Amino acid sequence: MYLRSLATAVPPRSFTQKSCWDAMTGGDFLATLKPRSAALLEKILTNGSSGIERRNLALDSIEESFGHCAEKLNNSFEREAPPLASAALLDALQKSSRVAAEVDALFVCTCTGYLCPGVSSHVAEQTGMRHDVYLADLVGLGCGAAIPTMRAAQGFLAANPQAVVATVAVEICSSAFFANDDPGVLISLCLFGDGAAAAIWTSEGADGDWQAGNFTTTHRPQEREKIRFVNSAGKLKNQLHRAVPGLAAEAVGGLFAQRTADPDQVLAHSGGRDVIEALESVLPFQLTETREVLRDHGNMSSPSVLFALERRLTAARTEDRKLWLTAFGAGFAAHACELWR
């Protein structure tokens, strides 16, 4: 499976961490929390230690997300996810010198909202795909979803070698806004941003093109309650345990041991500062691109690893011959694959 192009998209409005804190202090939001919880938010958003400088959110203002009911939050997902996914996909198509009508299959992954028919139906319409395009929505895989989505595309191409396949990872984390005094919930409020990443794949390529394969995965269902979405009064509440960085490091280290050769760089999901530090403790790499994505966009869930890959590829490092991608999250599950040329 060959990568023909890769593109990313974010909402136009970008918010610094400090501006998020200022919005919280300007209204009644903090009064709904205990003083200790408010102090935790202030610490994360104002002391610069999170590794995040700003996040793109599909909001006109931070305040508009406060107090929304479950229906309004999912309405915002339905409004924002399809056009953001479509923007990334149209850019990827242009970079591959193709048009939407040439796409034979579209795989979309997301976890921050629910639509039926899925996001893929809306994206196919908005981008102008054929009526007979194969559409598949992968939901419930959390932050690690981009790599299993690539693996699904590989399977389709194996059965249909002449096909052109598009994959899209899109998350509107701002539509999963939830606040209470749980430290994991509060940390999530300070981490997540919105974004989308799209790629075009074919079963044939030319010399020097990037090829993807050697997929690996691991599931730890006994750790499921440490990182997952739970339904709370109809809203998505992120359940996040302090053990997650260690879990991620252990799982990713195990997958890295299964690599077929040493890569020139590892591109990982930007789960957060502590997660990145834990990964670097078990990998012989500094995760430069992963840290840059966290700094500029926060944790965007499933698209994050592809943002890191895009940065590496855009740098046009001619010496790169092999890259190793990894993403992880709800399940607890971790996934990896190799790119080589």
C-alpha cells in the first residue's frame, strides 16, 4: 500500500492556553467547580508546563462551550466534523493530482461524536464522490484509530488492487466538552484540540514512494476503565487515569520490539507531555515532531499521529528510509505500522 498524499486541516480559530483560562475566569464556569479543581485548571493552563501553547477549536469563543446540553454538543459535531474532514480530504486529493470522483473507497474514523449515516456519508457528498463509492465509518477506537483505519484501507486494496482509497481521521474534541471535579476530566479540558487528517492510498507506487505495512496491535481490556469515554447524562465524559502514560509506554515498547528494522524516526500520537516523556523513556528517539504537534495543536485524538507524520514528510529528509508510526488510547489499545521507501 503506497501513500500518494497526506494533508491536514484545523478549524480557523486558535486559542492559547492562557486565553482558555481567561475565558474560564470571566463567567460563572469556575463557580461550578471546587476551589481545588479551579486551582488545577489554572496551574495547567497558565504555567506553561503542559507542552501546549495553543489549540484550534471549532468555537467562536471558549465560553460558548460552557453549559451546553448533550444535544447541542452532538449538533456541533454534526455541523463541524464533515466540513473539516472534507477540507483535509480535498487538500489530499489535490496533492495527489486526483479528484473525488476517482476515489473507490472512503474510510473515516472518529470518536468525539455520533452520526447515522456516518461522517463518511457527509464527506462523500461534500467532496463530490460517486454514488457507488464504498463508505466505512470506524468508531469507538479512540485516539489510536488512525492506524487501524490505514490497516482497513490495506485490506480493501488487497481485494481491489486497482482501487484508489482515502482515509480520514477527524475529531471535534470541543463537542465532547465535559466538566466536573474529576482530575482526569479537568486535565482533558486542558489537552484536547480539533483537527482532521486525510491520506490517499493505492496498491502501486514508483521508486521512492512511501509504502505502509507491517501493522501490529495490542489490546489490554483489563485496563479499559483507565482510558475511555463514558456516557454521563448523555454527554461524552473522558475517563483518564494517571496510569495511562505508563500503560502507553509499556504497550508501545512491546510493539517497537516487533519492528522489522530500525527506523529513522518514530512518529507518535501526541497524547500529552507525560505520555511523550514516558514513550521517550522506552524508545531510542526524541519525539520531535510529536512534541511540535502537541505544542501547536494539543491532543487532537486520532489525527495527531498523522500530523506528526506530515511534519516529518514536509521536512523532506532525503536520508529517511524507514519511519515507525504508533498511536494508542481507549481499549486500552496500541497500534503501530512501518513506512519505508
